[in-house]
Amino acid sequence: RPKPGVRYSLDVTARITGISRRSIMVYCRAGLVEPLVRPPYGIIEFTDEAIYTLRRVDYLRTVHRLELSWIKTLFDLRAEVERLRAEVRFLRSL
């Protein structure tokens, strides 16, 4: 179980999630999860939130057989709904 505030390497993330390093990098390239990249060597690390996202993506791919483009669309729609909810809360508070 990932801990808040801790950064995990690609190898540790793969071990924690049970997702291959290759799949994790595919999910990153598809824009489904954003790793932290430490300069100057480009070391890739993941937060607890990124690990939960990776698990969600892998679940949607393996259990529901969704393609990455559909998962990206779902994530984008969810983010838009959250943005609109925040906007409505703000407007109601005026």
C-alpha cells in the first residue's frame, strides 16, 4: 500500500502495483499518469496518487477491456465534471 508523500521508483511502483515496467511506461506515454521526473538524469518517480491511477488504468484495461484512448476520454470527462462542480460551488457561494 503506497504512503502519502513518498516517491516510488519505477521498479518499486511495478512491484507495488503488479504492473510491468513496460505497461507503466505505455500508460505514461498515453498521458494517463504523470510521473515525477528528477533532473538532471531524468529519474522517474511516482506518487501514491499516481500508483492508484495506474491501478485504475490497469483494471479498466484488463477487466473491462477498454483501450487506452477510451480510458483517456473517461479521465478527461471526469476531470471536466470535477472542474464544473467546483465552478458551480464557487458561483453558489457568491
